[in-house]
Amino acid sequence: MKSLKTRLIRLLTNPAAIAVVAAIGVAAAVFSLTSCGEKAFAAVEKTKIVFIAGKKSHPSGQHEFNAGAILLARALNEQSGLPVEVKVVHNGWPTDETVFEGAKAIVIYSDGNASHPANGNEAKIEAMLAKGVGIMCMHYAVEVPKGEQGERFKKWIGGHYESGYSTNPHWTAGVEIKEGHPISRGVPGFSANDEWYYNMRFADPKTAEDIVTSVPTREKINRYIHWTPDGEKGLGKRQTMMWAVERPDGGRGIGFTGGHWHRNWAIDDFRRLVLNAILWTAKVEVPDSGVASQPVTEAQLNENLDPKDKMEQVALPSKADLTQPASEKVEFRWPGKK
């Protein structure tokens, strides 16, 4: 026993032995910390977002809901480096509604009015929103009939496109982003030609915050679709093309009127703006420099396009898009006008 005690004392007072013991201790500590870190990283729960892409609609390169949704989902899932999981539902409302389980936000990019995916599913949507789920509607999906559906959208996202009141010309907008809002992060502003709807019918009193604005003029409009007296009165005045609302139920809502031309997803700031907005809707912290994503190539723009009678190659955005000649004035016109 005395011999064993003597050997232990010699071992513990030997510099070389002390170094070995210390090294073993450090290695054990590093292993323990690494193991805990890996477990903590694995335990980070991803925020689930469901993207509803509408059925095929306009000519090739326009209203490419499925292809656009895939591009945006890929950016968030594979390129952003953020803890999010985007599930894309193609061609309208899902047949398997379990896709909504655990979702923190719903993004609808589709045709509106009679073709809106919300039609017949209002109670299901409201049940989710009552739990604080966010909802974002893009382009035509902000248009619903006035009345009962319009009132719903005022509650859900703060406003909507109202036929005969709102208007939808194609024009080049030099957009301004609301400074200080998380959606503005990494987006200093940009110019894009789109079918920028404006003169939305907002809740009264207004609950939404203007996020993206610009000033339409005759000189900037290269095509009139539905033209209204209120749209004409809005010329030369700052108009809203993206707005955001924080609802009493704790959820968030966004309306975005751009997204007609598929090519615009290749504009980095245009794409970042929408990716930021999707995150904000889902209550995910927007990075200081905005959502990171890789540039979209022309080849990628032409992937997953809806089959149309006449397919066209979608070209990357160019300066020519921004300098199209002004259209001739038109008479007031909209569906159902008497």
C-alpha cells in the first residue's frame, strides 16, 4: 500500500505526467463541448413556411407562379443559411392539408378573384391565422371582390385590390423602401418594370404600414390594363406596392403587387425584398444585410415554367425594360364597367 502511494505521489509531481493528464482533461472538455454544440445545433427547430403557387395563367414568362415559387423556396432552403423550411404546393390549394401542420406563415402567389386559392377555404385560413400564422399575398393574389371577401383581406393583410377602384398598369417604378423596417434590410431601393398595381383598398382606419412605394406618371406607364378614375387621380402621387400589418391575433400580413414578369426574380434587390418579406411574415429575424441568395441565371429562369401553347425563352432583365416608350392614353375600363 505504501509502495502504491509513493508511486502516485511521484506520478503527480512529475512534469511530464502532469502534462499528459492536462491534455487528457482538455480533450475531454473539448469533446464534451463539441458534443453539446452539435446537439444544440441539431435541436434548432426550422420555421416552416408553406408556399401556395397558383395554376397556370398568362402567356409564357408571365404569372409563372410555380417556377417563381420554386426559385424563392430554393433561395430560402438552400442558399440563405437560415433555419427555415419552405414547402411549395403547386397548382392551387393543397389536396393534402396536413402540409399546413406546424406552419408559421402561408405565402399565396396565384391568380385572384374567382381563381383565388382562398375561395372555399376561408374558414381553414382564418383558423390558422387565429393561432398567429402569418399570410402574404403576391401580385394577382391581392385581388378579391369587394364585400365579404374584401373585408376578410382587410383583416388578413390590411387591404386588397378592388376592381373599379384600384388599377394595374405596367410601369417602371423607382421604388423606395421604408427605412428602418426589417424588410428593408440590404435593399437600398431599385428600379423595375412590372405590372405594379396601386391605389389599394385599405382598411379604414388604415392598419397597414407602407413598405414599398413609388410615384407613377404617364411617362412611366408603357401599358394600361384596367384604368380607373381613382388610378388617374393617383398619377404624380406616391403609391403603395407593398404593405405590412401586424394583426390583433399576433400574426402578420403582407400584400405585394409586383411579380407579373418572371424575369424580375433575377433582379437581386427585387428578390431580396420579397425574401425579407417572407421571413418577416413568418416572424423570422431578417439578417442585417437581408436574405442572402445566389444570382439567378437565364437558364434557371427557364426552369419549371408552366407548359403554355406558345413557350418563350425568358430573358434576364435589361435596361431596355426600364426605358419602354409611354403608352397612349386610354379610356376608363375595368371588368363590369357600365
